[in-house]
Amino acid sequence: MALHLFHLLLFLLLSPLSYVSSVGINYGTLGNNLPSPKKVAQLLQSTLIDKVKIYDTNPDILEAFSNTGIDLIVAVENYHVANISKDAAAADDWFGTRVQPFIPATSIVAVCVGNEYLTSDDNLDPDALVQAMQNLHAVLLKRGLDRKIKVTTPHSMAVLASSFPPSASTFATKLIPTMSSIVGFLADTGAPFMVNAYPYFAYRDNPSTVDLEYALLGNSTGVHDPKGYIYHNMLDAQIDAVRSAIDAIGFGNLSMKITVSESGWPSKGDPEDTAATPNNAKTYNTRLIERAQSNKGTPMKPKDNIEIFVFALFNENKKPGGASERNFGIFNGDGSKVYEVDLSCEFCSNGGAFEKMSTSGQVRGPSVWCVAKPHADEKVLQSVLDFCCGPGGVDCREVYESGKCFEPDKLHAHASYAMNAYYQMHGRNYWNCDFKGTGLVTFSDPSYGTCRYRQQ
């Protein structure tokens, strides 16, 4: 009986299920001065960012993020959607050549089919989008990956006929048939509805009618919806507008997760764009990151956590459009910050220190450790600690009150020590640092003071 319980506990703790709140970021590459993907992956391991969304399947990026503990969302480019929509074989070929070779070492959790596909080009076939999503899901189902990797598509707010008041929002009439098919597919497969939501654009285009503090996610006096909801920031209103549109096509009774796949604020724009300043960008993105970590919902669904992907990681100097389009990044191409935003975390690589990237081409050594993700669910972490220090066989005396790793007396610190010891004991396989999605592999020694983390 005891042996059965041990194996059950081991299965529950090491199964790759995620109960971790996360902060995501968009990693675009339309620049000629950007660092290598390997350096980007190293950089992000020093931060609280644990999900990265890209706009293609760049093999260098997929390889760079292997065994980092950072989840990756890849994409089918808009121009490739039609080909994948033709038949399942085309979708299978795309997945087999572009994605399959990198898993499971690279944690790919979603495929975005297109980006703002329905509103970016009138010549694109809406039916092709739906069919491509269905074909890719069929491929994942056949390969047994449908629970790990979800298929979705990010929309712009332009899919709505109107976004205010939020409670009366509907999808644009001509898009209702397509949106009904997409929402039905997402509901059936458990994938999130993704929306790119930018209060910045609403303020830029209507500065006389939109309050700046409301757009910057500040605690304004509140905007009242006719159904009694009060909104203290525009992003929540935009999210609930999408929720109302989903309800209006008959899916209100289903549990539909909404993800903000892009949101950000530029630090620079054209001369007439007075809102695009470093200070406004810092204010918005600081509050956006706090919003992502808050585990709070919206006035319509206060208990539904909203996953958020900040736009963007880098300024992209080759991106077309106005000046603001090239200045949404938190970082410059050399890894220095455009403005100060705190992305540090206490138990990440390098102790959470976020430094400018070296251009020396430094290569990582063979040493590798396992630590707890910075925002791992504490109930899960406590179970992990109990397991490692009990049936897992780890000698945890160093995290007891008289031990060298007792301070700081925090669950994340103690769990990190125990998780690493277990990881090292069992051969440093990537699955030995999963711990129900709470583990993070790091190439930087987390030891501090007299507390030494074991390594092979």
C-alpha cells in the first residue's frame, strides 16, 4: 500500500500539468540589430517571464529555448494558412518539419494560426483559417499532443462591431459565421480565445474623449456600463467586450478562457503622437505586468484569471508603419532597457539580476540546476517540498532552521533547494525538473552565501 501511494505521489508531482501563474511576452524579430536567440533565452531566464510568443517557427529560436523552462507559442504565418488548410497531409508536413523535431526539449504549448488574419487583409479567405485550425488539431490528436499543445488564432479588436459599452458588444456582422466556427472549435478543444488589445491606439485616435489614466490602466474614477459594471481601466473593458461578443453568438454558457495575446505601449512615435513617451510606456507596461500577476478577472468575470502577453520584447527597427510600430519594445537590440521595468524575480537564474546582454559570445558551461519558478503555486510547491524531503529521498537538513540554506525562510527558496537535489540525484533529465509545471532549469548557479546548490 505504501509503495502504491509513493508511485501515485510521484506521478502527480512529476506529471507535466501547469498550475503556475505566468507573464508572457511577444518576441518579434523584424530588426537587423537584435541579439541571437540563444542570448535572448539566456536573458529571459533571469526574469519573471515564463511564456514567450513568436510569430513563426524560427528553428534557431525553438532550439535556443530548449530545456529553459520557458513555454513557447509558435505561429503559422498568414501567408501559409491557405496551404495548411488544403488537407491534413499539408498540416502534418508543416508540423512534422517545423515543430515536432524540437519537442519535448522545447516546451511548445500552443500554435497560433495566423495573426489578426480576419482583419489584416480582405483577400485572405476566412474559411481557410477555420479549416487550417481544424487540420492542425487533427495532427496533434493523431500524435497524442492535443492536450499539451493547443491551436488558436489571435484577433484584433477590429473583429468587433463596437467595443463600448462592453455589455452590448458584438462581432462584426460579416464575421459572425466565421467567429461562430472559431469559438465553437476553441470550446471543443479547450483552447483560449486570443485578442490583441491596445488601449494605446484608442487613446491616440481619440485623445479628447478617452482619459489617459484610464488608458494607462490607472485607477480612474470609473467608466459605467449600462448593466452596472464599473471599469477602472480600458483593458478590462476591452476584454469584457470580447466576452459579450462571444456570449452574443450563443457560447455564454461555456467556459471560454480569454488571453490577451498582445498589449503594450510605445516609447516613441511620430511628432504628432504625443502619448508615445518612455514614461507612458513604463507606466502602462509596469501596470500590465502587475495585472498579469494579479490572478484577477474582469468586472464581468472577476474570478477568471486573464493570461497576458506583453508587446513587445524588443524595439524592431525594420518593422513597417509609423515610428510607434518600431518602438513598442522594453529592450533595445543590445539588451539594455528602453526604460526601467522591473522583470526581476528572486529565485530565477542569476538570482533575478537582469543585466545587459554580453556581445562576447559567451558559451554556457555544462553545469545545470533546477529551481522553482518564481510564481509557482505555493500549495503545489509545498507538496513538492514534502515529496522531495520524504519519499523522494532528498537530504533536506540544509533547509531546516540550523541549516546553511534555511535563510531566506521562504517556501520558494526551500523548494528550490530540494527540487535541485532531486534533479541532480536522478540524472538531470528535463522531466526530473518538471514537478507539475513548477520547476525551471537554469544554467546559472543559484547558490548564495554559504548555501551551496548540489550539481553533478
